[in-house]
Amino acid sequence: MLGTTAGMVVTAPGLSGRPLVLAVAVSSVLWRAVRGLAGQSQRRLCPAEASFPLRVPEADEAAQAILANSRASPPLRRFIACPDLARTVVSRLGNNSVLELTGRRPAVVVECEPGPGILTRTLLNAGSRVIALESNNAFLPDLESLKRKLDGQLEVVHCDFFRLDPVGLGSMRPPVMYSERLLENLGILPVPWTADIPLKVVGIVPQKRERNLLWKLIYSLYERGSVYKYGRIELNLFVSEKEYKTLVAKPGDPRIYQPLSVLWQTACDVQLLHMEPWSSFLTNSRNGGLSIPKSVVLQNDHLCLVRMTPRKNLFTDSLTATNSRIFILMVKQCLAKCRTKLVDKLNLWSFESGKKLLKQIEIPEDITTGSLYPEEYKCLFEAMEQSNEFDQSWLYEDSLEDNSAIIF
């Protein structure tokens, strides 16, 4: 037993008690032991004591567990409590099809806030290797009991994925921690950006911080920080229907085509996997309410399971992790007023250079900033980076405002 490691809870050595090694050659995350097990032979992942398939509790049992483990004044959380919904989510993740079609071991699944473990057990029954990150201490004993019955297929950590890498904090205690500490203690090493997906994250984005978290994640992705230091981490997250529609919005609708639309579509292949009514999820609300957020502009009747897979070709000689924050700021400034002519905006940044630049990249001179597609914004930025006429002095006026607008 490893006991408690600084910054996280680890109750057994790594996954399966054997060396945990990441092998880029087979394009899959494997595991190495946290300590003292180097040199032992690898063994197949198989249940030691548990009988498969694991029993998945019914919705009423999950509801009782959620109610019993809720804090006096808990932050609102939603849970997958229906076994049918859990099976749907697992089928959409497609881990089994990777093995069947390619022969390669599928990516490890990082489950955020498993709670009563309905999805956890369904993932395990499907053969996935799972890292369960749970922020509420009350749910940990049951998850750790399940872990002890398995031979390395499940790891349990007292951690909140959505609070990884906070800004401006010194020492901290679980469930808040740094991603580097989390992944290093699990024996996960970085892979090249162009390698296969090393980790699949699945969870429900907290409602009250939804927009801020989407901004935090996109900044981390472009700067290859936080979990993205370790490769192209695939997110499979339930977000509100209105936020999903913003993420996939196209030019022409100024109500919803926003900087987040451009940035996520440029960085990722954004795919809708499933839509589920809010009523299908349980909450930890003491009055049993669904707490559905109101939306005036957009329909918001569902939670949407959205896959966001970072593009292999995102980074180029002109768009790098180093200058990506400049790209983000450029997009935000352009879409601040989506009916502004792009040439006028460019001329503000470099006098009388806009027309020449647009002609170079074959974009109409009369186009507005709200009519430019995400791939065209990337092309525009790369042309600006290669031009001698844009020296980035236009950035400094708004950079302080940009950094303080989003609370991480």
C-alpha cells in the first residue's frame, strides 16, 4: 500500500500493481509503478476478485447514495444515475471499437466526478481502464472498495478535474491540485502532439462555471498547458445545449457566433455524441430540483455530450503554443463588434495594410469580422505573423483587460 501521497489519495501502487510505462511506439498510454516495482513482468488486466459483469446499481439506489453523501450546502452537481444512459455514454465513447478496428489498446478513460459510480462500473464492464477523479470524500470509500476487487483496471483519486491548475494559489490540498502532480503520480508521461489520443476525459461540466471552464480549457489547449502538456487529451463532456450551439456556431448569426466558436472549432474536431433531457440526470439538491439554467436566445432543453478532439495540425510555424495567446486576443478583438469590416480593423493595427493582406490570403475586401470562418481566422493570423507590417503593438492596449476578463 502506498498510503497518502502529497497532493492526492492513492491507495494502491499504480494501476494493477505492475510497472506503469508509456510506450509511444504503440500509440497508447500504458502504466508504470509509482514506486518500487520496476523490472516486474507485465500482466493482463483482469479482475482479481470481482465477478464480471459488475453489478450496476439501479437509479433509485444511486439517488439514495447521492442524497446520503450530499453535504449540507453542496455546490450543485449532476450525476448519471440511469444505467441505460451510462450504457449510451460508453457506446458513444467508442473505446471497444478502437481495439476491434485497429488492434491498439484504447485510451485510458478519466472519469470526472463519478459519484455513486454508475458510469464507472459500466465503463469497467466494457473493458475500459478508468481513472476516477472524485472531489467528494463521501463517495471515495465505495469507489476504493471497488478498486481493491480489480487487478489494476481502476484507479481512484481525490481530485476535481475542473479545478486543476488554479491560478494564484500556493500550497493546496485535494481535491484541488496541479495536473503535473496528478499525472506524474499516476505514472502518465507526455506523448508528442501528433501521437494518438492518450487520455479520454468524460464528465459533466459544472453548471455555474460552465462558460469560464470552457475558456480555461481553450487557453490551456492553445498554450499546451495543464493536461495538454501530455498530448492531445480528448474531452467528452456534457455541456448545456446553449453552450454546445455556441461552440459549433457558424458565421452569419451574431447572437451565437462568438470567440469561443472560432477558437474551439479551430483547435478541435467538435462532435455531438448524444443529447439527453435535463430530467435524466440526478442532482444533489436537497429539494430534488433539476436547476435547469434559463436561456432567452437559445433553446436549452438538453445536456449535450460533446467530443472535442484536438487537431494534429493545429500548431504550425506561425501558430505556436508560444504565440497562441496573441491569436486568441486577435479573435476576441475582431468579434467584439461582428459587423465591423475586417479591412478597417486591420488598418487600425497597421495603417493601410489591410487591403494588401486580405488580397494575399484571398479574402474579400468587404467582409465583416462576423462573416469570417474559423479556418480563415487562423489563416489571417498566420499571414499577420509572417508579415513585416504587423508588429503586434496593437495587442498591448487590451492585453490587461483580456487577462482579467476570465476568472480561472
